[in-house]
Amino acid sequence: MIVILRHGHTQEEFEKITKRIEDLGLTPHISKGKERTIIGVVGEDAIAHREQLELLPGVEKIIPILQPYKLVNREFKDTDTIVEVDGVRIGGNEIQVIAGPCSVEGREMLLTVARNIKGAGAKLLRGGAFKPRTSPYTFQGLGEEALLYLAEAKKETGLPIVTELMDPRDAELVYKYADVIQIGARNMQNFRLLKEVGGMNKPVLLKRGISATIMEFLMSAEYILSQGNQKVIFCERGIRTFETETRNTLDLSAVPVLKKLSHLPVIIDPSHGVGRWDLIDSMSKAAVAAGADGLMIEVHPTPEDALSDGPQSLRPERFAKLMEEIRAVARAVGRSI
Amino acid sequence: MIVILRHGHTQEEFEKITKRIEDLGLTPHISKGKERTIIGVVGEDAIAHREQLELLPGVEKIIPILQPYKLVNREFKDTDTIVEVDGVRIGGNEIQVIAGPCSVEGREMLLTVARNIKGAGAKLLRGGAFKPRTSPYTFQGLGEEALLYLAEAKKETGLPIVTELMDPRDAELVYKYADVIQIGARNMQNFRLLKEVGGMNKPVLLKRGISATIMEFLMSAEYILSQGNQKVIFCERGIRTFETETRNTLDLSAVPVLKKLSHLPVIIDPSHGVGRWDLIDSMSKAAVAAGADGLMIEVHPTPEDALSDGPQSLRPERFAKLMEEIRAVARAVGRSI
Amino acid sequence: MIVILRHGHTQEEFEKITKRIEDLGLTPHISKGKERTIIGVVGEDAIAHREQLELLPGVEKIIPILQPYKLVNREFKDTDTIVEVDGVRIGGNEIQVIAGPCSVEGREMLLTVARNIKGAGAKLLRGGAFKPRTSPYTFQGLGEEALLYLAEAKKETGLPIVTELMDPRDAELVYKYADVIQIGARNMQNFRLLKEVGGMNKPVLLKRGISATIMEFLMSAEYILSQGNQKVIFCERGIRTFETETRNTLDLSAVPVLKKLSHLPVIIDPSHGVGRWDLIDSMSKAAVAAGADGLMIEVHPTPEDALSDGPQSLRPERFAKLMEEIRAVARAVGRSI
Amino acid sequence: MIVILRHGHTQEEFEKITKRIEDLGLTPHISKGKERTIIGVVGEDAIAHREQLELLPGVEKIIPILQPYKLVNREFKDTDTIVEVDGVRIGGNEIQVIAGPCSVEGREMLLTVARNIKGAGAKLLRGGAFKPRTSPYTFQGLGEEALLYLAEAKKETGLPIVTELMDPRDAELVYKYADVIQIGARNMQNFRLLKEVGGMNKPVLLKRGISATIMEFLMSAEYILSQGNQKVIFCERGIRTFETETRNTLDLSAVPVLKKLSHLPVIIDPSHGVGRWDLIDSMSKAAVAAGADGLMIEVHPTPEDALSDGPQSLRPERFAKLMEEIRAVARAVGRSI
């Protein structure tokens, strides 16, 4: 941590600040320039005292040096973490594709999608049982009924299940059916929910909030790891910007940035990232080329009948074609699908 | 709802689209221009079928006409809603000030703040018992102990209590102590929590998410009203932009915009809005001039010792001075504090 | 400037970095923490060498300490600058209102507006001769003809003229007619144009770019001052965010922030800031309460006939009423209009 | 264009609005719903009257239907435009790479870079002669001297030159040396400059402003085409968002979006897009996979000595390696480099 003193601070202020630093058990290293005095503050967990120093008279600002995240930091663990789900390895050389409908609307549609995506090469099945919806008047998901259909689809196809947990009161129920528990973008900073899944022994797919910085994204993963659960998969799914041609702006640079800062796997959700089915193929190929460890794609047998996210869902045949295309890109960057 | 057809659509596409509209029990009104054909779609709840029409061949896009919010809409109720809390009326001519520490750090500090803000003219006491914190390693609030201190402070000063509910599992506990239940910015789209407070007979202070549009803000209030609870207070507290001089960008235009679109009261939280104590007086005066129904301000006896939000907290004497200043502005715009 | 070394840097890297610092004529001050080594770099214009140090092996990042702006910095000149235009003082206790049409559409309309705003208490007349328009197919301004009408309006009313310069090739022409030269938001980083007006002996009204940080805004003013012209007035007019209810998000916190960092006056343009005439009164009052030194407001005799910006223009009678309202707010904050 | 009437409008308002529409020579098509009346307005250039209708009593809002851009619209010309520069075709099956230093700092460094990038397979040489710099105190480019070095490098290597025009007063000079004239991000809405290059018979590389919507980007190209110059190349180079890990957020979805809306070629500048050399390879591969027609990459012989943009420049050997990698990705998507 570095303390920068105000231009024109008094000698008395300077002495009080250094004394306070020493009283906190920390060591000050002083550099006096012509225009500014700066104090390097060295010691265990110095940053915890940031706000206390920040308000002392004579202090202009504090600059932290160390990252506030620890367990998710690549400095802490420098080998890539591979999250294994029923034998499917996420974070290794093979790129994994998660596919399925936005929400489970019924038994038939789910089984149709599951068979199709399995045939096309997807390795996990997604489907929402509890849906966060902007309007209270729209379809909110089938709840436990959906979980039963997911279990049936898994039984038939062998595809492990990815489904969202929205409310800590559903934790037990979702835990029972899910192979990967999804934390949605709107809950990325629902810290109680993060602690809840942090206490579980099950992989967590953590979606980036639409206005979350990468730093905040890392800190949310830190919540989960700090409770003991190391199996976290990052999922970038678009951030909110001024642009309106797309639903969100898919931040593909998050892939290499996250992989440099952390050891955890990173996947991309192009369906929410752009919100338009006709852009999904471009963005899927780009995600693979950028180094993503996986993709999560919405597939619906008849998007025009979907109860949610129809405009960003692919038909099964289009999804199968996309799988072919991304396989070629994966090979070009030395990976497989 | 308006359906715009693609340039160069076929006659067959046109006919299928109009047939589908009629099959849905809706009435199409056709306007053929030189470049585009548009179809006005009239009928009960037409917009519910938006996504189904959007994906038909020949459709370029759909434009909704009606707002998706109903109960919060000024068209639904054209008189201002006044939310009453133990005799304090929020949304009327009198501007109400809510003050207190970010989090309740102990009994003494809370009582000190409560006495001071009461003396300066604040009408409600805020204080966090459960704190959403970006890092799992920082102070997370005293929990129920804090609620007991808040109750004691209320008993002594008579100030009603505003405190945050973060987790539906704490609903009963918070309900018992709070006079106004706060839903934090990070939970503005925690729809389960919104339904929970929607079922309570207690005022709700709903904070705007840092990346929420005003439309989404209105929809979140709609969740609460749709469950029966009409006592919602909007609180603008800064949105996330590219600017870094301030913690967030306080969107004061949200005050007149919300008051035009909705009948519910609107207050401003300048402390989070800018995140710097030295800007709070300017922004508080501006908020009152812009037409806000109230302010929520963080006050701490010794901000340099605060366990959270010290840099944006006012000392009691500064708060008292601010109260004098905003009283003058309130009078200038025909209101009182 | 502070150099932060990578976790796990080698001793050799450390030595090369310190040697390079010394070779540049600068002094390194070293603080070795458990996790990171940091080097305070002290010396004349150290920051100019930032990028050269940034790429040395072993360097994680560089943190600048001093602000890159000098002449606009309040540390450089700690008394408020007052820009005087024909006896109208901008930046003093009196708040000045600039009003007029977006673009000068004709002689009659301009004279009508000029008389009206003068009667209501405005002190300067604005009007565009050259208009930056998003579409090449819309009205682009009357050019020199408009300048002649502005001169006539000035002659009759005595109001000094504020008008925009868009192209360095028009500099002489605009210089001849304008009392204050406006640099529009789209040209805030047109550095050649900034240098051009920096060489003139005439006040400059510098509008903030819609995506400019306050730091960049200060740097653009620095361009002008660095050429010798000290008469710069900052004008905040809304920044681009995700919100769509308003044309831009008016960042009123820019007022106190700019006044703390710089000695130059700051005015607000609520017309462009929100882009809706029905919000201008709220935002004007808020701007005055926030501490703005002036306002710039679009007034048109018949907004429904305006060739540009009709939806954000006030009718003369509404403007007169607004002047009354902001006078009251000005008094409440100890200022006059 | 669609006119939406306010809830509760009067019959008289309705009649005045329809009369006004007819008086403007347009045809109103009326749809009366239970909650809203909407009027489809059909006729030549109806949208030009938007603001005039918008302010009539009873009107809630106007919704445009047609895009305001014409010549750049794919509806206007449905075959891909290929821009040819000295035999290099941009917009066809072959992906073209433009490389070179941010600014031409001297003769030797430029020749070194030119030879290297030519050897690695780049087809055009970039280099700035006039540099837009945030600070007036930093290197502003060598001006005409740089243009002479570029000419020499072209003579030796045969690589056509891409260089920026910042000021209309330099138009003749830059025209003489450049094979492609670059309009920088800060000048994307410098409409006078756009008109200037619109009148030239030379390809224009138009960079997207950091806060420009895709719609505004298209409109700026329309300025150029409307003056007769059809040879425009779009260049996405990052937009400004809240994220600070990268200098900008590279919006790769702009590639398919622009290609759907327009017939003009689209290239990507990953160097400015992310501002970090260590992310350029990921983002270059992603750009090619997303369908970009070219890349523009900053290369410097010794980035640690660069006078500008060192941190985002590649060394020649790294650039050569990158060329190999993107060739593989190009092949995977059916294209060549």
C-alpha cells in the first residue's frame, strides 16, 4: 500500500501519519519528491487499514499494491485448475460445450434438445428451473418439475446437468439435481448465495454481472473458494454498455485477462452476450479463438415458441452446424472439441 | 405493439404473419410504405406474444408501445403516493432525511450518531446489520446484535429504523426490527427477495442497481407492488460509468424522470452516489433542488475508524451544517425539511 | 511515479530497473514488502519516462503520482479564475445564464429570442452558425449569414455572443464575431482546434466530450492554456451511459470535482445534458445548487418548428419562469443571478 | 415513422396531428388500441419531419422505422464492397494485415519495422505523422518529415501507406503521401474532416469513436459516401466501458453487426482495442474468427523506447509468430491471409 501526501501538507501531519502507520504494526518507507511525499507501507495485511489512513489530515490518497483476491490468484496457484464434472474436464485442452434451452418448458422439448445437442457433440445440458425475469408477469420457470425433467434427460443421454440456483432456500433441492450449479449474472454479488455454494462440494458456474469489473468477478469467485469449494468456472456473458445493436457487449478480452490473473477455467456464453441468434456463430468462433475453455449456448427446438430468450436461441440443426465450425477453429488454435 | 417487416419480404410471409396475429386473437392494422410494411397489433396483452412474432420469417423487428409496468405507472394512479413510516410522511411536501452509519459497528457509536442526527433534524435512522461486501475477508456486519442496538436507538430517540435485508432467510428477523426494509443496489433484481418484501406490510426502500436502467428499476418496484405491498420508495444511488473521479455517477435526472413515470416517492443517496464525503454537500443540495423527496446520508462519529464506507461518511457536525444548507434550498423550491 | 515489481522478479531484473532509473537522472526509493517490491521514483518530470520503464522485464506496473495537468491545476493557482466577457464575469459570485437557439435559423427568430432572454435576465446569447450534425442530410447551419444575425442581435440587445468553432479554417471568421468561442463536445479532443483557440485572446467555452473523463477534460483545457490563453470555461453537458430515458446522463458531480481540481469556472448545459425540455427546470435548479457558475440553455420561439434540437428547447415564457426559479435557488446557496 | 399518442389525448389533439401529417404531404394510418392510439406515417422522407411532430400536444413519442443511412446500407447495395489499395483487396476472401509503429519516430526505426512486417506477411504499412495526444506536453509526431520516411519505406518494400489526417489544413499534404487516409477515433464525428475525405478519390480507414454507437459509425461513413467517395473501411478499435483491466473494451460483435447492416469492409485494431501487447494475440485470432476483413496491429522494434503506445506494441518477432497463428485461424474459417 502506498500513501500519497497532499501537496503542501505540514510536518506535523507527516509525523502523525507515520506514527499511525507504525502504531498499526506496519513499516513506512518514505520518498520525498519535489512535489509530493509518498510513503510505502509494508507489513502483513496492510491494506486492511486503508480507509483508516485515508482520512487522516494530510493524506491525498492511498494506492493498494496487492490484489485483494488470494485463492483465485494465479500467484497463489500457478497451474490451471481443471474442473471435472462426471468425467467431463473443463479447463484442459478439450473445449467443452454446454447447450440447452434457456428454461425447461416441458418434458418433450427438453428431451428433444438433449438428444440433439448430444448428437452434435455437446458435453453438458443446461436448462433453467427457476428463472430470473425482469417482469413479474412473465413465465418464472417450472421449478422442481423442471429438475425432474432434467434428471430424466440426464438418465437418457448421460449429459450432466447445469442449472441455476437463485435463492438459498432452494439450495438443497438444486444440489440434489445439478451437476454444476449456476450462479446467474444478477446474483454475482449475492454474497450469501456465494457462501452457500462455497460450502458445497459441487462445481459452480459463476456468471459475470453485466456491470461487474473483472476485479469484482474475481472477488466473487474468492467468496466461493474462501468457503472451501475450489471448483469454480468463470462465465463471461456480456457487459452493459451504451451500444444498443446487441443486448450486451460480449467482452472477449476477459478470457485472456482472467486466465492471466487466475488459474480457474473461463467459458463464454455468446447467447446472452449478444442476445441475437444470428450473431452466435461469429461470437462462438471468436470465443474459441480467444482461448475460452468452453461455450454455453441456448438451443430450442422451436425458438418462435420459446417462453423466454427465443430470439437468442439456435435451432438444433443450426447448433449442429455451429459445432462443426468451432471444431475447425479449435484445431487451428491447438485444441479439440 | 408494432411489427416491422423486412425490406423485400414476400407476400406469403406477410400473409403468414397477419394470420398468426389473428390466430392469437389480436387485430392487425397495416401501413404499407414505399420501403417498409408495418403492422400495428392491437389487443389485450399483445406484447406477451412479442418473441413469438419476432422470429417469424419476414419480420425485421417488433416495437412495444405500452410500458411493461402497470401498478407503479402514473397512468394507473395519478396522485403522488405518500409512504408513511411512524408518522413520517415520505413523498409529500416535506423532504425527509435518513441518516446513520453505513454499518452498525457497536452500541455506543450508534447511539452517538442517532442522538446527533436527531438533533440536526433527520427523521429516520439508517444502519446496516447485514452488509454486502465485495471481499469475503472484510467486516460483514454484526447481524442480529446490530438490530438490537438499532431497537435501542429507536427507543431512545424515537427515530424509525431503515435497515437492509439481504437474504430471504433473514426476512422474519429483519421484519421484526425494521420500520423500512432496504433492498440494496446489488439485490435490485433479486426477484425472490422482491417477492418476499412484496408480501410484507412494511415500507420498502428500493435502491437502484448500479447498472439498472430506469425501466428495470420500475419493473423491480412492480414486483413488489404485484405482491400487494404498495409502500415502495425509490432510491437513486449512482450508476456505473467510465468516470473514475467519483465512485459512481449520481444520476439526478432520475428524480424528475421517475416522478413523471411513476407515483412513488424518490429519494437520493449522495453518499454512495459519489463515494466522497467532500462532494456530499453539493450533491445533497442539488438533489433537493432537483425535486427529491428525501436524502439518505451516511454519518459516522469518527469516519477514520469506520469499518466500512469511512471515506464517504460525514462527521455529525458536518451533517448538522449540511442540514442547515439544504433547508435553505428546500425553501427555495417551495418545500420544507 | 511508483514502479511496482512483479511477484517473483529476479535480483538481476531489480538491478537493471534501478540502474535504468538512475541513468534517466532519477532517484529510486525502494520498499521491499513480503509480496511485492515497490520503487518510488523521484525527479524532474519522472512520468515522461513511464512507458520506457513499464516494459522492462520484472516491472508489473507503473503508478503516476502527480497530475499530468499543470496550468489548469488549482495547486498551480489557488484563486478562482474569473473569465470576463464584455463586463460579464463568469466564475464569481454571480451565476451567469447563456441562452439562445441551438442554431440560428433566421434573422427574425434570433432577434425574438435575444429580446426575450435579455428581458428574462440572461447575460449572453448563444446560437450556432456551423452545426455538427450526425446525418449529412440534415440542416448544417447558415454559416456566415448566421454570424451577421448574431452581430445584429448583439447590437440591439448588448448581449455578448457565444458561438461554436468547428473547423480551424473558420477560425478568423468566428473570431471576428464571437465574444466567447465554443468548442463542442465532439471536438473536445480535436487538439489542433484547441491549439488554435489557445493562441487567441478570447474566452473559450470548452464542452466536455460525451465519453471524456474529467481527467481528459482537464487535459484538453491544458492544451488551451499551454498556448497562452487562460480564459477557459468548462461546460458539462452530459455523458454517455447505458440509460436511454435521457439523451445523456448529466454528471452534476463534475461541478464540485472540477472546482476542487482546477481554478477555472464551470457551467452546466442541461439542454444537451438530458435532451428533454421537460427536465430542464429540475436540472437547472440542481446545477445551481451544486455550485455551477453558469447555465447554458436552449430557447426557441417555436420549438416544434426548430431545425435542430427542438425537443430540448424551451419556449421564451417557460425560460422566463425558469429564471425566476433558479434565482431563488441561487439566493439559497448565497449567490445571485 | 410511427407516432404514438399519449394516453388520454383529446379528439382535438388527434385531429390536429393527423391534419399536420397530411399537410406535410404524408399519409397517416391509424390503429386505435385500448390503451394507445398509434399512427403509421407513410411518405417520402417522412422522418425529416420527426421533431416537428414530436412536440405537438398529444404526441407521446415518435419511432423511426427506416435507417437514416442510405449509401452505406446493405439494402442499397447488397454485394460486399471491396476496397482496393495498390492491388491489395480489402473486403474479399483474403484477410489483410496492416502493421507498423504508432508514430513514425525516425527513419531507421520505420525502415526496420517495414522490412520486418513485410517479411512476416503484412500487406500495408501504418505509421502516424500527426499524432493526437491527450497531453500537450508529449510527442506530437514528426509531421511532414514522417511522411517522407513513409514514402521511402514504401519505395523500398512496396507496402502501401496508411496514415492519419487530423486537420483539414493538412489534407493536401497527407493526400500526396497516403494510400489510405485514416480518420482517427477522436475525429469520427469531425464532420468537416469527413466531408473533406469524402471529396477525395482515395480509400478511407474510418475508426470508430470510443463512445460511438454502431448507428453513429454508419452515419459517419455515410458522410463520406455522400460526398462521392465509396472507398470506406470500418475499423473497430475498442469502446469505452467501466472496465479498467483493458484500455478499452474491444467490441468484436461489431464485425458481424456491421457486415449485416452495411456492404463495406470491417477491420479490427486489437492494439488500441485492449491497449496491452500481451492480449493482442488472443484478440487478433478472435477477430479473424469473428469474420473481420483485416487487422491493424502496432509493431515497434523496441517498444520500451517508443515515444507513444509502447505498452501495446509488438516486437517484430512476436508479430511474425502472430501472423502464423492467425493464418491457421483464417484457414479454419475458410479464408486466407
